[in-house]
Amino acid sequence: MIKNFTTSLLILLGITFALQAQETAKRYVLLEQFTNTRCGACAAKDPAFDTNILDEYEDTEVLHIGYHPKVPYSTDIFYQANKEEMDARQSYYSVQGTPRVFIAGELAPNGSELLPVSTLEPHLGQESAVSLTIKEEVDNDLHLVTINVDAVGNLPEGDWVLRAVVVEKVVDYDAPNGLTKHRNVFRRALNGWDGDAISNNSSTFEYEYKIDPSQLVTEQVYVIAFIQQDATKEVLNAGSSWGNSEVLSTEETEVNIQTSTVSFYPNPVRSEKLHFKAQLLKPEPINIQLFDLVGQKVMDETFDDAKKGTLDLSKLSTGIYYATFESGDFSTTRKIVKAR
């Protein structure tokens, strides 16, 4: 009887250990695009990539970084903003021309399309032995980043490193090649291109960076992190802080402003929360109303705090809305995009 019980227990323990070893996490496919604002071929291929790939899969299935190397033209303004780190990433992948795109570290075939959906599809719906959770706290111009790397299973053989980069979600710029919107523009490597080594143990990494609001749009800046092996270039998984940022409740420095201003972020909003931050000549209660494209009012909120607040968009469908902001004599209207 004891022997049978022991045998059964060992079998159950074996099943339990097997299940634990098989635990996996959702895998986000990292797309690293190399483009150039003076490249004619980029102007021809990039728009379809934005429409067919990013508009359909970004943040839900894929994460995207847009690099601007010096090929074919070193006068690209995004390249000029960070030559050294842009050169290093171009060299890492031995990129000789643009446009190019890498899927989880592997170069996609260069055809009539930059990345056909049929090429991406086999990479979707996969799982990984590691997950990344990224939280970003914003204290004026200082961004505090916490990255939790959870090894839910055994990592494949190899030396894996965590890399984290700062990107700007959408940059409006009339480029010489005719492109006007530039997606997830690489700005800097947060922990250097050498990255930080990881293992089968779960770890937490903390970083911080500052931005210049005169150069970057604060509400569009966020972090993408990914785990990569240099020997094969394979990317095991990726994560981002988009939609997972928090404005710290710190006392702001008083400034002598000449006009009232307000900003909404993130915009486009892919989470359920839309935040606003106001700088007013006369701090008074704030009223915000949201209207859909046919002019129907879908939200009406009043805030006593004349600095910042949050709107819950969970009941709104994806689409375009217009927000009217009123406080005392100051009023303005902004376009808000709720993306899926």
C-alpha cells in the first residue's frame, strides 16, 4: 500500500514539475525597421508597412522600432540626432541599404513590399519562456523605468541580454522624400547596446532618463525592451511601457507662463485611460467634453484639480473623437484617437 502511494505521489510530482517547466508567456514580435527620410524606396514601401502591419498589429501582437541609419543619406534629421547609437545598430545587423525590416532579429526578404502580412503571420500567436513588464513614471522631464523580467520557463541555450530603447511614438515631420508621419522613432539606447545579462532567474532592472521637451513630445515618448542573443540575433520576447506610464504627484516648479496650455496623453490611446496635464494662467475648475465624428457628446467631466486628471475611455469604441477643454476664459479643442 505504501509502495503504491509513493509511486502515485512521484507520478503526481512528475506531472506538476512537467507542467511548471512548460509554462510560457505571450510572445510579442519585435519589428526593427531601417528607413531614411531622404530615401525614395522608403517613401514607396513604408506607407503600406504602416497600414498593413502597424495599424493592424502594433501593441497587440508586434512592437516596432524605427531606426534611421546614414544610408543612403546621412543628412536624415533622425540620424543626425544620435549618430553613434544609430551607427552601432546598423553595424550590428550589417545593414547596407534601406528600407529593411528584421523580424525578431531575422532579416525579412526584400521584395516589392517591405513586409507582407503573409511573411509576418507565421511569427504571430507564439509563446516565450520569458515575459517583460515595463512601468514608466514621469516626474516632469525625468522618466523612471522599471523592467521586470520573469523567466516562466527555461530559456534556450545561449547568452541572453536585455536591451531597452527610448522611442517616440509618432513624429510629424514633412520629410524630403514626402513622408509626413514617422512611427516609433528610435531616440536612444537606455542601457547601452551591450545590454544587461539575464538568466533563468526573474530579475528587476531600473533605469532613468531625461528628455528635452523642446526636442521631443513628452506624451509620445516611451520605452521598448527586448531580450536578444548576439550569436544568432534572435529576439526571445519584447515589451513596452506604452499605456503603462504614470505621472508622479510631485509639486511642479512654478513658471511665469504667458498663455494657458493643455496636453492629452497618450494619444493615440491604446489603454483605457486618457490623461491630461494643464498649465493655466488662472487655476479654475476644468470641464472636458468628448464628441464623436457626428457631433454627439459622449463624455462630460469636470475636475476641481486645475493641473491634471484622467478620463476613463473604457466604454468608448475605437475611433476619432474631439475633446473640448474649458477652464475660465481658456478653451481649446483637440483630436483624440482611441486605437485598439
